[in-house]
Amino acid sequence: MHKRVLGFLIMVTLIVSLTTGCGGNKSETVDVTDQEKSDFTGLSSGNVTLRVWGAKEDEELINQIISSFAAQYKGQATFNISFEPHSEASCKDDLLGDVINAPDVFTFADDQLMSFIASGVLKKVENVIEITGRNIPAACSAASFGSTLYAYPLTADNGYFLFYNKKYVNEEDARTMDGLLGAADACGKKVFMEMNSGWYMYSFFGNTDMEIGLNDDGISTFCNWNAKYTDITGIDVAEAMARIGSNHAFSSVSNDGFAAGAADGTFVAGVSGIWDESAIKDAWGDDYEAVKLPTYTVAGQQLQMASYAGYKLVGVNSYSENADWAAKFADWMTNEQNQKLRFNLRGQGPSNIKASESEDVAGSKAIKALWQQADYSDLQRVGGKYWDAAATFGTLMSEGNPSGKDLQVLLNEMVTGITGEETTGDAPGQEAETTDEAAEDIEKSADGADPEEAKDTEIIVDEKAEDHPEKAVDSPDDEAEKPVGDMQNQYGKDAESNDDENTDKTVEHTITGNGEKIEESKFDTFGERLEGIGGITGKGKIERPKAEETKTNESSDSEKVSEKNTETEDIEHQAQK
């Protein structure tokens, strides 16, 4: 059973007004807009107890939000609102493990959304027009399933980019990975990137014409990163990664993290996110800079590195005894003023459009780097089997493929691990023909041989199957592939991906461009730039700026706790199939 740590407790005892226009001290009256007055319809006016989960680092922030919420709705109810620090990385597992005792309001990373929807634990957002109107489309897409909004967008900064020290690396060096490694080597320093993590390793494949994403079942993953038939092949990327990994000026391992290595002088550049900005400022002072990821050399050309983009959301427990007030609090927690407060106290980039236009937000170097990288970022939509298979391959490449094993074999093993289907990397039609031809050859060989030879052939085939059980296609009775694993980012970088099952529908959310080169000058704010790439398209088609490569991307069966609504029943029923 998960631990619940009771943090700051606010008790606000207020006298409920039974009639409008009652006399009283005007200095104690809180102004409420007509819209807010109308929102009180149906809300209870008695004792309202709410529990709020959030990251431990958010304690001061959320306590301030609780206080302002109580002041804003003074006179409407007697509030007892408590904040409980809780890991956002384990939010899904802990909450779904004990839904009845779960909090009323909670923050989580967008890749956990489908599991929450399947369980029926999320209360749908009712004031959809208001919420979608004040937040960037990409964040709203990340909080939605189909056309239904299930959560309140909170941040739009969960991506990664390049930090570098201007004392050792100049602007031109920072444009390419080759330049970065050369500059670091010249001063005896290193460049850091977690190539051994599936979250960061996506950078090398994401902007090629190879593909990865969720299948229509919303559980399993399609992936052709071992392709031999694309413009840039799997081997091209693997060779590039191994070449970078074997460079002595490159490192994918840091005992104390990138920020610590920057502080002690080990690293002069590294790939990380806004969560490290404060520490990097302290380490490098005025010499710190943040920009989009560099290009890297692959197949004889420079290719812009891609990235995963993520969003932090606020959910409301549909089983809450005070679900309507919980929704009101989630709305308040994610409004413009509180997203500005979040940025000022925690340095997290807002999803609120107006908040992103503020001078403080626009002045952040890390936010500007996210603007630049946003053109090449995609929502993380992969099944649970992706993480281990990608990490294994990434680790080997980050070490320069020390075993010398054939790269195509390693790619095939990775893709088989991700998809659960054995693959050779040939074009879909050719791969099937190759498999059929091989089977025919074996059959013909057995038919034309004497009985003893046929027996030997059969034994050899059986032995091969037994020797390589990990390459066998899962049978229908095998456990179904588990869904989206927890995002390995600042909300849960160190957490292992969870293999809980999910609904068998897919969320067709993607970040998409408008099909033309997006120049930096076109966007003056964080929100405008992300809005320029946010949206939903049919099957997850990613429309890159024309100057870049084109690719496509598609954005546990949890214990059923209630038959609350038809949609939840349908999702869970299909997942069980």
C-alpha cells in the first residue's frame, strides 16, 4: 500500500451565506465574476475536504495555491485542503493500486493518461471550451482521448535540448555533434547525453523516414528502426551512434548527473531539460547557453536531432466525494496566474498561452531552447516493451558496439523486442516473401532427401527454435504487451518503465507542423511556437518543415473499479480482448 505523507494542512472555516445580498463587512468580501458565480451552481456548500498529490518540490507552490483558492471562494464552503508530496513517476501505479483511498486531485505526466482513462478514475473536464481556449493545442491534445478532454494542462516544458559552456564551445561548434565533440576534445572535456536511455535515444531515429508509434490497439508498438529500404537505414543510424559513442570526448554515464558533471568541469556541453537550468546557471554563470539539439552526421549528411516532448497534467479523481470542488481546484491550480507562479518558483514552462507571453518566461534561455527544438519534437507514444529494448541497444551504441556484433542483427533484436514480432528489416512485402522462400527451401530440401536426411533437417529446425526462444513470436496465450511506460524525464527519469496493461484504443495525438519551414522569427512567445506545431491529425502524420526529413509517428489493463460510464466499459472490454 502506498505511503501517504501528510504535508501542509490548511483549515479554512468560513460561514456559508444562505441568502444573497446579506449585509456584512465589505473588506472581507472577495470579488467574484459573474462566470465564477454561475460556476457555483451544484457545488456543495458544507464541509469540503480535498487531498492533493504533487511532487515534493512543489510543496511551497501548491500550499500558496491552496491558500489563494480558499481566499477566492471564501464564503462558499468550509474547506479542508491538504497537500501530500508524492512521486509523479509512481502516481499511476500507486493511485490505481488503491483508487478508493486515492487523492482528489493529482499531477502526472501525459504518458500515463491512457491507463487512467481505462480505469475510469479520471473525471472528464466539463468546461472544455474555456480550458482549451487558454492552453496551447499540443498540451490539450496530450490531455485528451479522441475529442474528450480528461485532464487540465499544467506545463509544456518536458522536453530536452542542448546546454553548453561558451567558455569552451562557440555558437558554430554547438550546431553539430561533430563540432561539439571537437571543441570538447580540444580542451580535454566531454559532451554528455544519455544515449543509453530510450527517451533520449529517440533523437537519432526521430527525424528520419523510419517510424515508431502505437498500433490501433493502443497497446503494442509498430517500429521499423531496422529498415533496409528507407532513405536513411537503420544501419546508417546505428553506425552514426556507435561512432559518437566511441569518441573519447563523449559520455553517456554520469554518477551524479549532468549538472554535477558541469559543476566539476567534466562536461562543457550536454543534453538535458529545463529542470537542470538553475544548476547549470550556478555552474557556468554568464557562460551558460541553451539551444536546440545539434545535427549529427548520418549517411553522409547532417540531420537535425529529434526529441520527445511531454506535458504535465492535473487529474481529478472521479470517485472523489467532492469531485466538483476538486475540478474547481484543478481549474484554479492550472490558471494563468498560478502557471506564472509555477514558473517563478519552479522554473517550469507554462502551457497557458497568456502565461507564456510574460516577460519572465520569455527571458528564460531554456524556454527559448524549447522553442527552437519544438519544431522537431513529438509526443511520446510507445508501448511498454519499448524501454528495455531501446535501452539495451542504446547502451551498446554508447559504448561503440564493443562486441563487434553485426549491427543489422542488433537492430533486428531491438525491433523484435519493441514490437514482439520477429523482423529482418526488409520492406514489408519482401520480408514476407523472404520468410516464405526460406520455408519453401526447407520443405523442398526435406522432400528431396532420403528419410534420414529429412529427419536430420527437421531436427536442425527444431534445435534452432529451441536455441533462440527469445526470437519466437508470442503466442495468443502469451501475456499481451503492456502499454505506455512512464515517461523517463524530470517527472520520473530514474523510474523503470511500468508494464501495466492499457486500453486497446490508440490516442491519435501528435505534434504537427504546417508543412513549411518555421522560422524562429515567426514566433514571439513560447505558447505561439508550440501552438504552431500542436494539433491532431488522422493517423499521427508528422508534417515536418519541408527542409527536414519526413517521418510519421502515432501518438494497465487496469483493474476495473467501477462500471461508471459506457465509454470506460468499452475501453476495458476491448482491452480484455
